[in-house]
Amino acid sequence: MDSLNKSRFLIKGGNPLSGKVKVSGAKNSATKLLVASLLTEGQCSFGNSPNKISDLTITNELCIQLGSEIKMEGDNLSIRTEKIKTHSIQDEFGKLNRIAILFAGPLLQRTGKAEIPIPGGCKIGSRPVNFHIEGLKKLGCNVEIKDNYYILQTDGLTGANITLNYPSVGATENIIIASTLAKGRTIISNAAVEPEIIDLIKFLQKMGAIIEISTDRKITIEGVDKLTGANHKVIPDRNQAASFACAGLASKGDILVENAIQDDLITFLNTIRRIGGKYEVKENGIRFFYDGVFKSIALETNVHPGFMTDWQQPFVILLSQANGLSIVHETVYEKRFGYVEELKKMGAEIELYNSCLGGMTCRFANAEYYHSAVIKGPTPLHSAEISVPDLRAGFSYLVAGVIAEGETLVNGAIYIDRGYEEIDVKLKNLGVDIIRI
């Protein structure tokens, strides 16, 4: 865990971003692909792997603990797990992020049991794993809780009909992975269908799985007897693409985001156009550039294909530079606005409300959660010392530092490093005065 340093970023803002930046492979895909590779004894290889992102480092170390052999070179990664050495995951991995719970399927399929620490991760809401656990139970897994661990056992997983109360990405991935080698057919209703899930399905199909996707959020998995090794290229990270786009536009700059995929950013691009931002889709990416005044809007996050919750934080910084009052209604995580107080130190004018503003009534209605924000703009930001509470908020703080006058000190680089490879280097290449201290 030595790579998970606790360094800080010092940014001198005020300059428009210019140039080009390359999006890495998607963290939210690559880590799940590694987990799925444990379903086979064969070798799996991945191209466009974000090998310098700390969340991938954590997943690698967890795989090695369980028995995997991993080789990395550049953005290529190969993994082989001929034998599972242990069915128990160390408690420290449960505290670092939420990937450990996804290892339940491979461990159950190959050893019949799994001991998984109750997960941690970013403090953006309760993020319960009850959807995961209930799904595994329906597949024939016995679950107990003991000493901050889920103790799971099975004599063999069997296909089942599973309806998710909410289209949870993690629960959908967990059930897909676990059911590929289960006996019979599994049908997941109200499933998540994010691009990272499609990437996982494509990889599993290469391994020999039979998985079908319906237009009504239904995913059907026909269990097979065995999976083999496979080669796969990780999709580009749409979160990174949107983050850099917001940084470029908020700074009134002009940047080319290489590897940005229009198919995965349609809702984001529509929203950029609504506020008056400019973009140009090219063969090797998408160019984002400032050309006129930004307009305020009402925005609502949602599951794919809606406006992604991970795009919300950097977009709020962008809206702070738009004319008028903007509304952002967060419907995915109840505590996603935990980063706002630090932004107020920089002069941002943002007020939070526990009602559903600007859109439909969501599942957090009539609760105490402050899940709607009103952003006043355009507001000049100034330097401050701020601390990062979670990954996506961390990047939004960098965006704030880029457009603020003076020097901004951002504590908690460890969070940002979880999802952005060499972010200080990439921002420097765009003209940002940033150093890691």
C-alpha cells in the first residue's frame, strides 16, 4: 500500500487550459474485469489498462493475495489465477474501497466459500450492499455477518430471477459475475446498463459466458460449465473525459480530450450544449472550447443513460461560472454534496436543500438528506486550503483551483489518485501551474 501516499496539490490558477490530454482506461471497468478474470484458471490480458491508478493497484494486490500472478508493462496487464490460495480477504481491503464484495462470485464458484470484509470507500452516502447480498442469497448462497465480515458459503450456485429495487451498478456486476458459472438461467430485472457493465459482459462473453441484454433493463445469464482466458481492451474512462471537459470549459480554454467516446457521453454532451459550451467530435476524441457566455440550467443526475452522478461535481464548478441560478438535483447518492462547504471557502455561492428541486420526486424525498443544490453564477473563486472528501469531489477541487485567483492547496491527493493517472502531469501539459507536495 506504499503507493497510496497522502500528498497534496498546490495550484496557481487563473490561466485557460489549452492543448490535449489523453483519457486512460476506465477504472470502473478495469477493476471489475480483474475480478471476473478469477473465474478461470486461464490467462487473461487487458490492453488500455489504467495501471497507475491506485484503485487498480489495490485490486491487483487483492488478486495477488488470493493467488493471482500479474504482469504489467505500459498500459498492458496480464493475470492468471491457476489456484485460489485463500477464500478470506484481509480487512484492510474492505476499508480502502468497495471492490472486495465483488470477489464473492469467483471465490464461491471456485472454493464454495468467501469471507468478505464489509466495504468502505468514498463517503458519498450509505451505499448499502444489501442488493449484492440479497442477489447472492437468491443464487443459493448462505450469508452470515461476523466480526465486520460477510461469511458466505454455498454447495453450488443456481440460477434465479432477481429483481433489483434500484438499478445498482455494483449489484448488477456482482450478480453477473457470480451467475456466469451457476447452474441454469439467471434473469436480472431492473439491472444497471452502464457502459462499464457492457464492457464486463463483452469480456465475459469472450471467456465463454452466455449473456443477453434486453431493452427493458433485463439481463439474462445462462450458466456455463467453464470459462477460459481471454484478451480484452478496457474502454476509455468517460468520467475522466467529462472531468477534463469541465476543467477546460470552466477555465475558458480550448482542449482536445483524446479517447473521449461520444457514445458514452451523449447525455453529458447535450448538457454542455444546453449551457452554451462548445464541443467538436473528432476521430481521436472530442474538442471542448469556450466561445461565449454560459447559461444556467436545471440538472438532474440519474442512472445511465441519464446524467451520471460522477459528472455532477466538476459540472457544479462549471455552473458556478454560468449566468443566473442553476439547480442540480442528485438522485443517486444522498450525500454527494458533502464537498460543497469547502468550495464556499473559495467564494462559491451554493445553497443545499433537502427537497427535490428542478426535477422529479426521487427516493430521497421527505428525508433529511441535502440532495439538491442551487448554484449562483458567475462567481469568481479565490484561493484557499481545502480538503478532499471523495474521488470525484477531489477533481472538482482541482477544477476550482484552476479557475481561482491565487494559490489553492488541495489536501488528500490519495482520493484523486484513485481515479486519475498522473493527474498533475496531465494538467501541467494543459498549462496548469500545479505541483505535488
